[in-house]
Amino acid sequence: MTDTPPFLGDLISRHSAKLTEADTRLLDVMVRDPIRAAMENGKEVSFRAGVHPASAVRLARRLGFKGYPEFRAFLQSNLVEGQGEFEAAGARIAARLARAEEGQLLSSVLDSEIAALEALRASCADADIRAFSQVLLPARRIFVFSSSHGGALSHLIAMRLRRSGYDALDLAAEQTRIWEYLAGMGKGDVLWLIALRKTGDLLHELRALAADRGAAVLSLRDPRSAPFEPAAEAEICASRGGAGEHQSLVVPMTIANTVILDLASIDEGRTMRALERFRALREAAERR
């Protein structure tokens, strides 16, 4: 259908004058449990609302859809976008499960990862990678931070940088002491910020602190997250997947690994020497 309001509440308001008592009971059930509503068929929703099995189909048509399957696809899109009545992480996962064909969950995730990586090939160039590594190369210290499950990525980045001979700290693992570690941040330091979905207040606070102290900032973010102000010295903006798709961690991890690999190509052997020292140290420890 065309000219459809983005959220269920807007859709109800538009068609409120022609809604019946049965429609109201159905919509009440849907709004109270939007995840379940987006997963069920019309008969199941009608049964829970205590109305005739065909009532859900009639409601869908009154709202401007061809039938209940099209209406349910609209509800699932609301779940995926995570806004309006459907703003919850569990809702987005439920929508992705609903869109995966029976017995094809792994294939669905793989298809989403492949599509996201192909999109990365088109949106990120070697020059973008080099811009990151050139900021990192002269850094006195490197602070890495990502909120939520992006903490796994910040841990990986900091670990690989340390093994490559750079003074790097994963701030995501030290959130209770984050301001203590950043107290001495200043010119010559680099703050690498990662926003996988939303650019929360803390990320903006960290960016503001870096600007105040004269530290350089790298930004790796999803297109749906808000850009930093002032702009970072270098930024890569890459989608982790479209609506209804698995939200890839492989995409930002691929970018991070490529940046660290490129850094090794321009640091005149610093990475290679550090990796050899680390190997020798670990082997000596294992022999003891």
C-alpha cells in the first residue's frame, strides 16, 4: 500500500472514524503485546481478542492493506525499525525470526552477513582505511570505546593494538573508572569511538572531552547513529544490515582488522617487531 504512516499509532489515528468494536478489541490486543501480534496469523490474533476469525482480515482491509499478511508485514517492519509502539531489542529479534523461513535461520543470517559485507565493499575504500591508520600511527596512547555489545569489538581492537606495539586501552571494559583513565588524555592521544546502533550520551561526552583536550578522534559508526560534533578526524560509516536483517558484527570487525593490518604496512616494522617480542615472551612463559 502507498502513503502508509510509519507506525501503528499513526495508522489507527488516520482510520479511527471507521473502526468497529471488534477492530478496537483486536488493536488493543496488538498494542499490549506487539511482538506476539507480529508473529501470529489473523485467526490467532482474532481468537485472543475474542472476535470472529475473519475480523483480523476485515481490520487489515479497513486500515488500507490488501489482507492480513500485508498488515502483519507492516507490524514486523515496525519491530525491525524499533520505534513507536515496538521500540525494544526483543521486538527486533522477533521480527527477524518471523522473516526467516522455517528451517532456514542459519541461511538467513549468512545471507544478511554476505549482503552487509558486499555493501561494505561499495561504501568503504582503501583511502578510508588509510585515514584511520595514519591517525593511529603517531599516537601516544589509544583509547577505544563502544557501548553495549560493541564492547567485544573494542576489546579486540585494544588487544590487537597492544600486541602490535601500541599503548591501547579498552575503555568499554573499564567504565567504572573511565574518567580516571581519561583524566590525562591530551594532545597526541587518539580516542577511537564505535557506535553500532545509537550514539548515546556517553559517546558524545567522550567526543567533547577529546575536543577540549586536543586529542584526535576516530569514528566507526552505523548510518543510523548520530554523527559526532565536531566531526572526527577520520570516520567510517558502514551499515551492519538493512531492515529485517541480522545486524552484523562482522562488518565493523572487518573494518577494524583491516585498519590494524594497514597500520602494520606503514609503521616501518614496529608491528612485526612487537609481535615477535610477544611470541618470544609467551613461549618463554610456557616453558617455565
